Amino acid sequence: MVEGWVTFRRNIVNFLLALVSLSILIGVLIKPDLFMINPNKDFHKDIITLSSVFGGFSFTTYGIIIGLSSHKIMRTLERMGFTSAYYISVSTSLITIVISLVCSLMGLFITRFNETMIIAKFELAFFIIGVLFFIASIINVLDMQKVIREEIRNSDD
């Protein structure tokens, strides 16, 4: 019981972002004018460009997290379950940005999806969700850096 609460507390930001993400996706389905979009080829190209940039940054963030895992304090935090929030945020960012990228490519190259509003709205919704989780992952990396620097200051080495 206590362990479940601790896991939830450590992942509260991810849970809140998941709720926001779910509301964005439901909003796209229920309220058609949630996003005012002109799904022309330039829109799809812009989303492809932005998704590629944020996807690259997310992948780099993931690499930083993996690289930090070699530090003694990170291994301790991993055993204590602190790092799951870090991995969840960056993984979710990568997945949603890839979904946005796939939707953009469908809108750009598949003729029947070129002017489809639902594809354009989903690509924008998944892009926004990816950026939200990207921001959370950056905050998590900065938090990790603070923990590691504090451990270095307090170590006897």
C-alpha cells in the first residue's frame, strides 16, 4: 500500500500530464473546432520539422539519462524507484512525437489524408503532448543533475 503511494507520488507530474494529454485527445474528438488548423502541405511540413527537432532533443535527453545511470547515486536512486518518472516522461515524449510525425507523413503523402482535419488535429495534439512530456523530461534531468552534484559535494572522494 505504502509502496504504491510512493510510486504514485514520484510520478505525479507524469500522471497529471497524462490527464492533460487525455483531455486534449478527447477534446479533438468531441470538439471539432478545438484547434483551428489549415491542413495544407506547409502545415504538415512544419509539424514534421518541429517533431524531428523535438524528437532529437528527446532522444538526446534519453541518452543523458542513460549516461547518468553509471553514477553511484543514480544506481541508488534506481534501486529506490526514483528514476521511473524520468524514464516515463522522456519515453512518452518520444512515442507521442513519433506518432505526430507519422500522422504528418500520412497527411503529406497519402492523398486522401491531405485535407483531412482529423489527421491534422491528431498530429498537432500528439505534438503538443510530446512537447509537454519533453519539458517534464528536461526538468527531470535538471533535478537529476542537482542530486548528482549534491552527492559529489558530500562524497569523501
